[in-house]
Amino acid sequence: MLIDSHCHLDFPELAGDETGVLARAQAAGIGGMLTISTRLDQFDRVRAIAERHDNVWCSVGVHPHEAKEEGQRTPDRLIEAAKHPKVVGIGETGLDFFYEHSPRAEQAESFRAHIAAARETGLPIIVHTRDADPETCDILEAEYAQGAFSGVIHCFTSGPDLARRALALGFYISISGIVTFKTAEDLRATVRDLPLDRLLVETDSPYLAPIPKRGRPNEPSFVTHTAAKVAELKGVGIAELQAATTASFFRLFSKAERSKCA
């Protein structure tokens, strides 16, 4: 069994075929999915998808792209939404200095509010970082010094320094289909050295379809290709990789019930 630890089932490319997407995931051996919130004004539909399916959970949060319009200054709304039984994580949040759709200061302020919500609720934080790894780690480390919290670096594409600093905080690292791309040799080199018991796999669907599915909208069933590549890099069988990443998912997202998996 595999878990797709990060997907966007509410996005149009997947929402239009919700039944088919989940059926194909089940046929591929995907036991569960975590569908991710990016805006609070769209959270209700994210939560509704999770409510319709026993083996789908959701998060609540505001993507750094949306911080200008929806950035949170306090954790209050996140904490309230996290009371729902299907909400198992806070985010995705973090810093994105590649596109900079929102001012950096507003991204950082919202990031810190999400961390406060994670600390208060005990739920893990789901971190997006792009072209902002030092700043992301600085905030995580400074906030962790004020009180512990757990989390995951999602769609990891960085080098060993971010991995080292995140792992030192007890964080997990989630690998997407990018690891299969021909241009991703540096990422593959880093993944080879990551501890197996801190790894998750994800699609970030509908984006980043892995080889051999490039050019198509990504979906949870495709996480099998990412898992196969990670198993190869780690020098383990696919069954061992499946067991390790699934165990890590439920260890991190402890509010999710493993008994609900398909």
C-alpha cells in the first residue's frame, strides 16, 4: 500500500473526474490520499472531498502565493478549522521567492501563523519552499526554539543543506515525481542519502506527472512511479519502500486513521 501524501483533488483537472481518479488510485494500490488546502476561501470544498471518502484526509492552510490576499496574521482560523476530524495537517504554507506572487514579509507572517497553529493543535505543518531554503529554515528553527512542532518539507527539490536542517528538527521529506525527471540528478543524489524512515511520497497532482506520464495531468495513481524510483535510489524493494513511507505517513499525520485505508 502507498499513500499519496500531497495532492489537490479540488483542482479542476481532478475534481471533474473525482470518482475515476479515486478508482484508479485504488486499482494502483494507493490506500489513502491527503488533499491539500491552498486558500481558506476554498477550504470548504477541500474538506467536502475528504468527507465523501473514508481514505481521503485534508489539510487547512494558505499557500504562500496567496499570502497577499489570504495570509494569516494569527492562527485562530486555522485552529478552528483543524477541529474537524478530517483535517490532519496545517498548510501548505511556507515561502516562495521564485514567483513572489505575494510580498516576502506577508509570506513570512502567514508562515509563522501556520506554525503557531501547528504547535497549538499538535498537527504537522506542510511546508512549501522554493528559492527560499535558507529563509525557510531560519524561520523553522527560530520557531522551533519557541516550542516544538512536527512537519514535512513537501515536494522536496533542494540539496543536502535543507535536508540536514529539516531532519535535525525531526521533519520528514516528501518526494514528488520530479525525482524521475532526466534533469534531476542532483535531487537523486540527495535522496540516496536521506534516511528511509523519514521519507514520504507524493504527486502534488495535478502537477509534476512523473516519467512515464509526462505531458498528462498528474493524479494519485501515478505516485507508484515515484515510489519505484525512490526504491531504486534507496536500494530497497518496492514492498519495503511502500511499508516505510506508509508507516511514516501515519506516524507524522497521526490523526489520520490507518483502518480507513482502501
